[in-house]
Amino acid sequence: MVNLTLLFLTLALCVASTVQRQLKLEEDINVHQNLEQQQDPSIVHYQPEQVHLAFGENVLDIVVTWNTRDNTNESICEYGIDSINEQSAKASQGPTGFVDGGAQKAIQYIHRVTLANLQANTTYRYHCGSQLGWSAVYWFHTTFNHSNWSPSLAIYGDMGVVNAASLPALQRETQLGMYDAILHVGDFAYDMCNENGEVGDEFMRQVETIAAYVPYMVCVGNHEEKYNFSHYVNRFSMPGGTDNLFYSFNLGPVHFIGFSTEVYYFTQFGIKPIVMQYDWLERDLIEATKPENRAQRPWIITYGHRPMYCSNDNGDDCANHETVVRKGLPGLNFFGLEPLFYKYGVDVELWAHEHCYERMWPMYNYTMYNGSLAEPYVNPGAPVHIISGAAGNHEGREPFFKEMPPWSAFHSQDFGYLRLKAHNASHLYFEQVSDDQGGAIIDSFWVIKEKHGPYAA
């Protein structure tokens, strides 16, 4: 009965929140239109920009998202294997108006089109737009929709418009076909809302050279908080219909879970997001760990912005013993994620936020559970935590403690990004690339598991 009451209360709050958001959007659009009437009405901006891809409800559905400054009233994507005009997909309701929360109430229109039921392991060419203007021609290569293959990903967080150190290498490597997907683990642009959203526009134009060619999967960071995360919620298109805040997808032998650490820190928006996400995470993990599902995709990898652990001497929460994400709400210890992830046998936890790279020994509750002294990542007894938040920004690098804790295995202040190759059901390979050292691999290691599942109590 308590759970049913909580469900009804949550649904009621969701409906109220949706109505309130819609009323706010209509108010902002009216303000924008009043300001627009004072400008030259003859100038129109129908050309698509900021094109980016994401996985849809399965990996053979690709969602194409782009922006126009003015309303074209339709959203079309033409695509094909040999020619871009072999097939056409259209958004049923056209573009959605998005109004920035700044003083100018700048409006733009977000276009989303799903290319459904694509052929596996196939290169498609596409362009997007409307009869009023078209983008350049781009391409993407679809993955397989089964577990018996080896995907490659680039993983990083904290990349801004200024000093985007990893951007050139990521652009080149993506267009060379090195990656099947990208994980951007929070903090975009610094900040997307700045200068009435123009900084966000510039960031999305810059990453178009990556994200128009490969699914760009994201999670929210603290720098997206302004206007209740509205830029993040509106600009991206993740699966699941949860405002991009939490979702999962399967890629090769891995079940990936993206989630928001920010619900634990921006509690002025209420505790409802914490409750909803925690409930969703547990349901998703229950499904992923059913014997038939874990046999198909044995690896479970999570990614969220703020780490549970870090060795940075900067006062951030992850340097505290009782991290909020790890332990839950202060004083209550409700909705902590470390016990949840341990219970369901999460293999690897990816983080950012700290402008550094840090690899930790397998760990739970500040206790190391190495597989063995000689081979710590072979059959480890706890999740492996990795921080890669050094893709480049204007805030600079993070300092480390003078005396590093025993559970920190490797750390570096170099700007760079992480690569993952999921070889098969038993072997994952990670390597950290240093931009400071011209693309040198400064750390690499294997995680090897003969058996996946809950850890021993």
C-alpha cells in the first residue's frame, strides 16, 4: 500500500511538473515574440545546424537531432546506403520551440527524427532539414544488434568551448571510424546557458564534427544546472523518455546505464527526481541481471558525473568520506548508489567532474577487493571506478593530495580522454590518452571476469 501511494504521488507530481513546464514555455515564447517584433522581420534562419546522433530505443534506431533559429514547421531526414534520397523520415509533430532562460529569451527550434529499423553493420549517408534548407551530408555506421561483437568507445567529461584540449583528436579519430559510440560524462561548453545560450550553440557546432558521425551519449553535470537543466534536457535526445536524465542501452556484451548525480546536489528542485531515478535504476538493474539477460550482456557499466571517490585536494564532495552519491541523503542514508550497484554486480563505474584521470583498485566502502595481488583486475570482488574528466576547459586542472590513498592505483593531471574496447564476455580493455603528450597512452589495463553477478557479501 505504501509503494502504491508513493507511485500515485509520483505520477501526480510528474503531471503537475509537465503542465507547469508547458505553461512556462508558452510564457517564454510570448516574451520572445514581443522582443522579436522590435527586430527586422525580413531576416530568417532556416538552415540546420548542431547536428548530432544518439541511439534510439535500440541500437538500430538512430535519432538525428538538429537546431534551426526559426520555425521551419517540418523536420525531415533523407538517408540511404548508396544515396541520401533512398529513404526519408519525418517528425510527426515538427520542431519544438526551446526558449533560453536568459534576459533575451532567445528561442530556437529543436528537430528530432528517428531513423528506424536500420540494417546492422551498414554505412548510411544522410542530411537533414526541410524544404527551406538542408544540412551538409554526413554518414554513420550502424552497429550489430547482438552481443557477440566488440564495440569501441571514447569516454570523457568536462569539455568546454574554450581549451577543448581533446576535441581535435576526437574529431579525427571519430571520422576515421575508430568509435562506435561516445560517452560524454557531464559538463558541456562551460556553460551552455551563457550569453543567452550562444555558448551552448557554439559548443554544439564544435562537437557536430564528432556527434554527426557517431551516437553521442551523454549524462548531466553540475554545469548544466541553470534554468533547471533546461539546455541539457532540450538539446539532447537520449532513449527512454526521461528528460535525458537516466536511461540505458545495450552495445555488444555491455549494458550501459547513464544517470544523474546532480539530483543529489540540487535539491532545491525537490527529492522527487532522486526517488524516481533510484526506483528506475533498481528496476533496470533487476532486468539487466536476469540470468538470460546477463548471459547475453554480462558487463554492466554505469556512468554519472560526480564520483563516489577521488583523490583531489579541492574540497569537492568526492574527497569527503561520506559522499552523497555513495551514501545517499545526509543524515538519512536513503537512495545511496554504492550499495545498489554492489548488490547487482555492476562491473565498472565511470565518472568525470574532477579535471584529471584517476584509476582505482576494485573497491567497496573504502575497502579494496582486488582479484589477487598480482592480478588485481582479474575476477575483482567489487566495482572498478575510473575518473576521466580532463577533456579540456577553462577552469584548469585539479590538484591531488600529497599523500595518495591506498585505493588509488594511478592518477594524472594531463588533459585527455579514455578509450574502451569491450572485447568479449570476459575481457574489457581501457586506455587513457594524453593530449599533453601528443596522444600517448599514459595508462592501460584489462578488466577480466570469468563470472559476472552480485558480489559476495
